[in-house]
Amino acid sequence: MFWSAFGLWFDFRPVLVRDTSIHSKWLWERFGADFDDLTFVFVAHRRPESYDWRVPVLDEDLITGVGACGTDSRKSDDTYESLLVMLMEQ
């Protein structure tokens, strides 16, 4: 649930690196893709519009998206899950 709430408040993307030992100068991959364990490194920026949103007092409300997008309804973001699905296609 953390990641589905995190994506509401922050724009985040995986860090990409280019393997210079390979002759193709266009080959980019996710940093950590060749590590033994599944590792992600992200760059995140808080969404500018989120500074106007009400931050809930209760952790449970925050983690379920209350206050995000300026509404009190529960919501989520699927950015992290999409990144995981893209890994499966490799």
C-alpha cells in the first residue's frame, strides 16, 4: 500500500544507466538490474499540486490516498506495479 500512496504524492522514476562496455551506445537499463537481489533506485519529486492538498492526520488515511488530488476519497497510484510488470517482460 505504501507505493500506491507514494505515487499519488510523488512523481518517481527508476534510475537508468548505460553500459559502456557494450558497443551499442543506445542500450540503457535500470540501475540494479544486474544485482543479485531485486534492487530499485528511484528519483522522486513531490508533485507541485500536492502542496495544496490536505495532509491527513491519520497514517491509515494517508496510506489509502485520502487528501490526495484534493479529495477525501480513497485512491491509489499504480506506477510501482507497472514497473514490476515491465520487469516480468524482460
